[in-house]
Amino acid sequence: MPGFKRLATPRPMEHSLAGIVRLEVRAALGVVRAIELANLAAVQLSRFARRAPQNLVPVGALEEQLRHRLGDALTIRRAIERQIWEGVTL
């Protein structure tokens, strides 16, 4: 179930779809839950919107924060590989 949200009004030199994001949820969630999630996403995404061609500039900062919270990538990779290896070699 896709939905669309305009985060910013496009400038005259931009495409008419600039500033629009597509939001999707599984159809199995139902219409009521999809609307609830769309409303929540619209509020949250609007906080990150800027009046610039790159409407989601803060995504880079979000990714950096997530990397920080996850910890060292090499350590995580090794832990995942260990879990896979232990699961495969019984």
C-alpha cells in the first residue's frame, strides 16, 4: 500500500515531483493501520525536511547515528559470521 508525502515545495527549476517521498507498508497490515503509520511517518519526516533540493539531507546524520549505536562494523560482521558458521556446522 503506497502513499506519498510532499516534504517541500519544489523550486521553479526543479521537477514537479521534487520533495515527494513514497511510503509503503504491507497490505496485510490493513487500511486503518496503514493510515496510522502514514500519519506518523508524515509527522516524523516533516521534521527532517529542508527547503533544499536534497529534502532528506539529515539521512546522512541518521545513518551516522545508527552506525554509532551499532558499534564497530568489523566486530558486528564477525559476530554475524560466527552465528552463521555455528548454525551451519552442527
